[in-house]
Amino acid sequence: SSGINAEYGGKERKRKAQEFRSNFDRNTWYALHWDGKQMSGHRHVDRSTELLCVAVTDLKTGDETTLDIPELADGKARSITDAVCEVLAEWGIEDRIVALVFDTTSTNSGANAGVAVQLERKWCRQLIHIYCRHHIFERFAGAAAETAFSSKSPDNEEFKPLIKSWTALNHRSELSLLTVPSDRVVRRMVKEFVVWGQKMLQNSDFLRSDYYEMVALPLLLLGETPQDVKYTVRAPGSLSSARWMQRIICSMKVSLFGTQLIKLGSYTATEVQIHQELSLFFILAYIRQWTECPLLLDSAPNDLALLKDMHVLKYSPLEQYKKAFAEKLNQHLWYLSEELVFFTLFSDKVTDAVKNRCARKMISYSPTSKLGKLITPSACQTTKVHELFGPRSYLFARLVGEPVDFLKAPASTWPDNASYQKLKTLAKNLPATNDSAERAVLLGKTVHNKLTKSAQQRQDLIVTVPITRKQIGKRRKSDVF
């Protein structure tokens, strides 16, 4: 009977996959994602194989679709480019791609031979480049934290005492709350964080899992958890040398249980103090920005605000973290480029007066269709968002074929303009992170490792599993497998 069920399941998946492919909208605009994962030593896969996820986001609806997860002989830019082009050709949407969303590796973003520029050359048009903001902010976090810990071991030695002592801790009392210094700027930034964090927890549909803890834990550290929010500190999760979120959470847990950990001999008072300083810095400069990374429309205003905060933050115990953080920030200001600052026009954070200045600056230039690499501007704490507009700011509107005549009218009237509303919908659904590709890579890895040797069934699973998850309302990665 198991063989009969498997055969029926395979036929049903094939039917659903074929139905989805035939109904797939080939007349809308898409953002293209890709991400790779080396599959060395996994079952059903040759040791040298690289899995490449190719996915798209529908800019009209925001729906994500994994198109394919082909196997490559290597992870070189040329191999990735050829595979992406082949997948898009099979689905018939090469000419519907307007944006490329990718991780910030040289393979993807290289100015001369990166995947992004190779795709532009093949398709003979310039596209919007979206550098994954989560990957960018990982670099900021790493730069700050590495100044605190002498060891840069991927084994995360600084958190092993916390993990070993976890069951000996009282998780409800004898907590070590952060003492907010009297520094005026620090107090202002902490107050802004508390207001934002409490609002986020009370509208927690936006947050889940580690993201929820990333907001709830610092509020607990500050003694500012809302009364109507119930939060229990979770045991430390798995730590990745490539991801800083869980390590930041662990550092805040060392701070929270600092007194107990010192009594147990797990940490010295000096070590706990370092974690407390680092926790305070991440509360001031990182956690809110990290949580809002997916919000493309607010990216430029957020980055400019962060530049200003780094300039005015003068509290000496945090100076070493700020210096390392700010240095990385100034190297990754892609979202202040002419192409991407255009999306500021649709941000609810920006006033009509500022939008009017942006519009006047933009229409003072003529559009350009010249191919070339994305130009990262120089910016500082005094830079105004309207100063960043230029001839390349027309790119997105030109790609989707929408006029920008609304720029000649006052910003207060833009919501009544059909072109503005259409552009805002498309822009709002344009992701600023590559999370969808990373989720699809995990799906591909699971399919290859656990479920089937059949290449056709793997492809059917890749298409149908996300559909099934959406239909049954499951959100966790482990819900299907």
C-alpha cells in the first residue's frame, strides 16, 4: 500500500505542478532571486555539486515562487548566469525581470564579471540591483562584535559557558538589567527604541521566532516589556558562524543573567561587562535597523538616520564598537544610490515637503539609459535625501513602463495619481532581502537529502511544497518535513 500511496502522491504532485506552471502569470513584473548551496557529501548528490535556487517575487502581488533548484558543477559566476538564464527561458519570463536581488558576494556583485552584470549583458538592459540588506547588516554586526571578542573562532567559544550553564540559571528572577547611562544621546536613542519595540511586540504578526526574541529580549534587559506581552526567555539556539542574529541574542542573554553567571564561575565580571556594553550598542544602532531591513521604501531614510546617529553617538565605552560599525556602514551605502533612492518617494516615513524637494531635484535631470555599474555615493551625517537623486533615478519607472508626470505636482496630490499608485504597489512588493532564495535553498537541500532520487519528482516538489504551505497556513520551516 505504501508503494500505491507513493505513486498516487507523485502523480498528484505532477498534476499540481503542471497546473501551476500553466497558470503562471507571464505578463507581470518580477524581481529575480538566486542563491547557492554546496552539497558536498549529501545523499543522492555528487560531492562536487552546487545547488542553485532560482526564485522570483511577483511585484503586483508580492507572491514568491521558486522556479527551479538546478544542480551545478561549480559555483562560478558564469555557471550561475547560464543556469539562471536557462531557468527563466523555460518559464518564459526573461523580459519580465526588472530587479535582481542577491547576496553581497563578489561572485554576484562583481563590477566586471559578477552574475548581476553578466545577466544585464545577456539581456541588453540595465536592471535594479538589490543587495540583500540582511547580508549587509551582518557585516556591520560582525565588525562591531569582533572588536569585543579576541577569538574569531567559528566555534563561538564566548557563548559555550552560557549554553553549559543554562539549566542552572533561574530564568525568571535575579535578572541583570542594563543601566542606561546619563549620556543625553544614549538616553534619546534608548527611548526611541523602547517606543518602537513596544509597538512591534503589540503588533507581533510582523515578527516570529528569532525576530520576535530580537525585539523582546532587549526590552526585558531595559525593564520595559509591555505588561500585556508575555515573553519567556528561550534556551540558546544553534549558532552559525555566518549569521549574527543568534549570537547577538546570546550576548544579550549573557547580559541578562550576568550576576548568576558570575556566581557560577561561567564568566568573569569583565566578560559580562563587555556583553552588556555590546548589548547596549546593538540596541542603539542595530536591532531596529535589522528588523526593518525588508522595507525597501524606508531603506534610504533609515541609512541616513543611522549615519547621523553614528556621528552624534559619543559615549566613550561604546566608541570601539561604533568606530568599527561606522567604517563598515560607510562602505555599504548602496541604498543611497540614484537608482534605489527613487523608492523614497513612496515611503510613509518621508514628509510631503521632503518629497517635493526630491521631485524638484529628480526632474532637473533627464533620464539616462546608459549601462554601467551601480554608483555608490559618498554620504555623511549632513546629507539630505533629495541631494541623492540624479538621472539614473528614472530607471525603475522606465523598466516597468510607468510615467512619472506626478513629480510635477505637489506630493500631497500623488496618492490620487494612478501611475504613482501603481509604482508604489510594485515598489512595496520589491524585496530588499534575499530571504526567499535562502528559504528555497533549504527546501532544495531537504528535497535532495530526504525525499526522492527522481529529478522530475524533485522539481514537482519544489513547485508544490510552497503552494501547500500557503494553503494550509503553515509558517515554520519544519511544518512540511
